[in-house]
Amino acid sequence: MPIYEYRCMDCRKKFDLLRPMSQSSDPAECPVCKGQAKRIASTFMAKGSGGESMGGGGGCSSCSSSSCGSCH
């Protein structure tokens, strides 16, 4: 079963949830405030065969900026 990343619409807490692919887009309950959470796009880093970084964006999981200072 894959792990998906969610963000609570009330308290803005991010959390991971292990669930079937068929439920990946379904709303989830926030473990902190019990509010409704929606799935967000996850970012990751991978190494290519030459050691170069690929994918994943920079500082924040919510944008592709290389600096969180630009995320306001």
C-alpha cells in the first residue's frame, strides 16, 4: 500500500497516511484536530546514475522554489 501526504484544511498540519490507491484522493481525518485533510503533491529527491540530483523541487514540499523565503 502506498503512503500519501495530506494537509489539514483547519490546522494546516501535514501528515502521511498509508492507504489503498483507490482511496488516495478521498478526504482524510487530521490526527491532530480531527479536521478534514486533503492530499497534497509529495516531493522527493532521487540520485541519478551519475550522482546528480533529480526531481523534487527545493526547500518546501508545497512549491518548487529553492528557498523557503519565497513561500509567503
